[in-house]
Amino acid sequence: MYSILIEAAMPDIVEQDQPQAVDPKLCSAFPESGEVWMELGKLAEGREALLAFNHALSLKPDLEEAWYRRGQMLHRQDAFQEALVSLRHAMHDRLQSGAWEEYGAVLREMGRTEEAFAHARQ
């Protein structure tokens, strides 16, 4: 539902099909919607994406997809400990199977292979 609103508000970014910086003014129509901020984070990269996911989670702390996306972003930035914390939050939702895979990948990159294998067997 919110993806359509974002596409309408930001057609040039969506048409480019590449991550862009998020301008918080674009959220003025739905400033208190965690879902909108999460969608904006998905369109951004790096610091801007992290800020959008953080804001989404400050508005709606149980938004598992935002925790998952935040964990992915932190993993890409080699912030492994923070990534694990975010991914643990996302793993409360069994439907976020990507979070389980990402968690194992972070553990492997940290050299914690035994723990990664144990995690995979769960």
C-alpha cells in the first residue's frame, strides 16, 4: 500500500531504479508512519537508509522487516555486532526467513563458523 504512495511522491527515484538519498521532507504526508520510513529506507543506501530504518523503528519498534533491512545494511557496512542485534529482532517473525540466513552469513564472516552451523540447524 505505501509503496504506491512513495512511487507517486518520488517517481524520478523509483524510475531510476537505483538507491538515492532520502529527503525527510518527502515523508511530510505520513510523518508518523513506520512503514513509509521503511519503504524510503529501501530506496536509499548507506547512512540515509540506516537513518530511515532507525526512524521507522522509533515509530514502530515491532516492524520486523525494518529490523531485517537494518541488519542487512549494517552487515554490508561490516558492523557485524550491530547487524546481529537487528537480525535477532527480525527473527522473531518466522516469515522473515531472510533474517535467519543473513544472521548465519554474519556469523560466518565473523569467523564464528561453529555457531553459524548450529544456527543453521535450528
